[in-house]
Amino acid sequence: MKKTIAIIGAAGNMGSGISFNLAKAGYRILLAGKDQSKLSNLLTKIKESVPNADVEILDCSKEASWEADIIIPAIPFQSQVEVADKIKDVVTGKIVISISNPLNETYDGLVTDP
């Protein structure tokens, strides 16, 4: 049975790249994010490149996380707590992979102690 992966922040650079590659690998992908037009463009690009891709857009990160086996929050470090609060009730027993780096807003230092 194919795994379902929710990409929260799929419209961003990292999220879209991960979504595209996982769709090519044959996973069911749930795209979630704030910018619906960027998500629509990403969905179109994925379908053009991988016509049989199993990809859809969900406008709620909690709903996407609920449906997913694996959740990848591809979001800025500063947004992690907010997103974790939204999805915490539906992630029990699921794999959550954070790809965030604790960089400051100018990307020239860390917001955490080294």
C-alpha cells in the first residue's frame, strides 16, 4: 500500500522540491500551505511532469496531517510551534520530519545557541 505524505509549506522552495520528488517516486502527496495559487501552480507542474501522480491540495494543515502517514513541515523555523499546535491532535503514531534550520530572518546566523 502506498504511503501518504503531507507536505506543509509545499508552496515554498524546499516544500515544492520535496513534493515534486516524492510524487515522482510514487507516493500519494497532500499539498498544504498558505498560498493557494502557488500550490495550484505546483500541482499543475507535478501533473505535467508526472501525469499519473497522486497529488492533491488540502487547504488545512490539520486535515492533511490527519490523512497522512508521514508529515513533512517544510516551513521556517519560526513557524514550527504554530504549526505543531495546529496538528498536534492528529500526529500521534505518525512520522514527522522537520527540515527547518534555526536561521534568523537574514539567514546569517542561528536563532538558537550553537
